[in-house]
Amino acid sequence: MAEDVKVTDTAGAPAETMEDYAVQLEASFRKIKEGDILKGTVLAVNEEEVALDLNYYAQGIIKAADLSSDPDFSILRDVQTGDVVEAVVVSTDDGQGNIVLSKKEANDVLAWDKLQNLLEEGTERTVRVKETVNAGVVAYLEGIRGFIPASQLSLDYVEDTSSFVGRELSVRVITVDRDKKKLVLSHKAIAKEKAEEERNHKISMIVPGSILEGTVESLMPYGAFINLGGGLSGLVHISQISVKRIKKPSEVLAVGDKVKVKVLNTNDHKISLSIKAAEDQAAEELKETESFQYRSEGEATTSLGDLFKNLKL
């Protein structure tokens, strides 16, 4: 079979081949009916409508009101020439030969599949909080109204949700219920991960063997948790609290006590501390200091000046 070769005309432009005609031929045989979901490329945008190339002999039109349910949507800001859009056929002829489509209606079908994928993949997305409602706020994702509970807005307790209105938040999808049209989002999940990353970075900067100062923040049967500041806490095991044997940490420690601790290790992003080792090191340093002072004083008393100072001739 002979290959389909493009022939260049005298003007320098390649002549059309049978492959080019095949695309047009296929388009002419396509049957489009109301309810079909089509994919098209944006050809033009104005304040009233979007024109789409549907790879069909007729052009697609989506009116501004049929593009999105998001109150913050802006046709001129959010739609660009070259964008690929999926929309459902509302009418096969608007009286001027155009196919009328609705992205809003298609979104009600397609968006829930996208949201389910976002849930399964744990994808992070950015939304803008639109309004405050009972026990949370509302934001739109993929054109669907989503609810962010107050408990999922921050790592801290949120009493006044109105302060979040207008803010952009990174969120993850935590609930998708297509039948009940229920979409729940969480910013807290991402905030928690970032806080954990920051904490782990701080821990990685701590050098084992360092002497730190902290405050006893809680006592447990197995040891004491020490607040080291900067959002970091470490555990002093009961065996590392005192040189003497104790049955429970409260025998020698109380919440609020200031203590010096030695960092034993930072394995698995956990800080292991020892009060006993810090005291042992402090005692050793004190001993070395006293020894040094003794040697210094000894050397001075055996100098020639001291030997002859009180000598009576």
C-alpha cells in the first residue's frame, strides 16, 4: 500500500492529505445529542460566553451562567484561550448553528469523580473560604460546595470562624458522598503535617550529648516529659531521673520544675533525655574546674617569689 505523502504546493504550504480529510469526515458523521458530555478547547472568551472547538462542524457555546456554581468564579479570570473544558450538551442548535453546552451540569457529574480521586490520592488543593456557617465555613472545590468544620480549620481551637472568610487555605478532601452531595475538607490535616515536618527538622538539629534546660510539663509512671521550648518535648525515663532508686517520678520532680537535661539520642524523631547524666556531667566539670584551680594555686605557691617572700635574711 502506498504511503500517504504530503505534497507541498507552489506557495510552500503543505497540501492537505487524506488523513486531514479523515478528521473532517469523522466529524461530519458524529452524532451529538442532548445530554452528551463533550470535551472542547476554548477558542474565545468574553464576559457573556465561551466559544469551544469541539472538533465538529459546529462550534460550542457556554454561557457565563452555565460555567460554574462557585460564587467567586470569574469568566475572564478563570477561563483562558486554549483551556480544555468538559461540558454537557443542552441544545444541539441555538438558532445560529452553535451547540449550547453547560459546564455547570457536567461538573455535577464529573466533579464527584475528581473529588473521589482527590480523596483516594490525598492530593492537596487550595480553596478560598466563601462564608461562615454553623460550626464551620464553606469553600468550593471543583465547583462543588464543600464544608470545612471548625475543628478542621486549625491545629488550635477555633471559636470565631468569621476570621477565615476570604482566606485561601490548602486543604485535603476527607469525605465524599455523591448521593448526599456531601463534601468535607480539612486544612488541619495539612497544618499538622507541616508542623510535624518543622518539629522533625528542629529535632534533627539537636546534637546528642548537649545539655539543655527545660521545664517539667507532665509526670507519668514511666518518666517525665520535659518542655524544651520551641514546641519540642523530650522524655526522661524514670531510670534517668535520679542517681537514687525511685518508685515514681513525683518523688523527686513536680510539674513546673526547671531542670537541666542531657540529650541521650534523637532516634525516630523522639528526644530521649537524662537528668542524671546532666548532673553527672556537671559534677565532673566542677571537679575538673576545682582540680584546675588547685593546680594553678599550687604552681603559684611553689614559685620562686613565694619561696623567698617570707624568708628573713
